[in-house]
Amino acid sequence: TIMLFLTSGRNDKSVADVETSVPLKTDVDNEKGEIDTPGREEAKQQDRQSTKRRVDDLIRQAERAVNEGRIETPPETNALFYYQEAQKYNPGDPRINEGMRRISDYYAVQAENALNAKQYSVSSGMISKGLEVYPSSGRLLGMRERLRNQTQSMISDLAEKMEVSLSEDRLTSPTDDCALKYIEEIIKLDPENTLVDQGYRKIADRYAVLAENAFKMAEYS
């Protein structure tokens, strides 16, 4: 009887204690330890719907801006701004891609007008802007190649006229037909062209020769 009393009186954990000490994993726990409640899923759905409404609104504003001619101005209320904002939320939206293509067409028109007016630097700038917006624009890529070829042809012609002027000592005059005038024309087409520095150096060298010759003549006279 005494042994039975001692055994039954041990400080063992009850079955209930053991069961409650084991953490329970419910079917709503996810692998990250978060509880995927219906409320959480509903919040995610609301976020998706909110993003879609935001994108739709931005695209509507962009299309309105295009139709009203607000392509790149005024700031933050132009078509380009709205499309770029929409891209942040949904880069793959085909409506955004189409909108960017329309904007590139606007730049193509501006570039064409400038090219026809012989405003080559303006045309080049418009082409660059358009390709930043829509790099795959065949229209702008073709125009860039056309402008490059046309510019190179004109520079070659100006370089030939410059050399003729140098050979005839028409260095800085007459103002409408001299080496300096043709160098300035080349600068308008391509400021970084190596012919510019070469031309200036040739003018300076020729003036040095003429000055030396004049000095020798003065000594002998």
C-alpha cells in the first residue's frame, strides 16, 4: 500500500499538461509563420484593385494630354509624365507601350519639320528625345540614319570649300566665302568634328606665314 501511494504521488505531468505544452500548427499557418487570414487576402485584393484603378486613371490622363497636345509640358501634367508614372505600377501594360509609340511619333514629326527647315541640331535633338521614349521606333531610327548621311555629305562639301579658301588666302574674309565661315558652318552640324580644330590651326598657321613674309618684305624695302 505504501509503494502504491508513493508511485501515484509522483510529480508527473498529466496528459493534459503534455498536450497543451506542444505548439499546435493550424491549417491557417503558412510557411513564413504568418497567419493567412481571410482579412489578409482581402487586403491584398484591395491593393491590386487600387493599383489597377491608379494605372487606369494615369493612362486616361495621358491619352487626354496627347489629344490636347500636352506631350512634354507643362510639368507633371503632360502625357509623357503620366505614362512614365503608370509604368512604375505596371510596366507591361500594352496601353502604355502604345502611348509611348504615339509620343515618339510626335517627336518624329518635329524632327522632320526641323530637318526640312535645315535646323539640323534641332532635328537631331528631337530624334534623340523620341528614341529615349520609344527606342524601337523604326521611323525615328530611319530618320537618324538619314540625318547622319545628309550631315556627313554637307560636312564633306564644306570641308572642300574651306580648303579652297585656305589655298586662295581667303581666311576670314569675305565673310560669306572664307575658310572661317565654312568652319563655323561645320560647327553647326557637328561641333565635335575634328575638321574644326584642323581648320582653325590652318588659318592660324597661314596667318603666321603671311605675317613672316610681310616682315621680310618690310626689311628689304
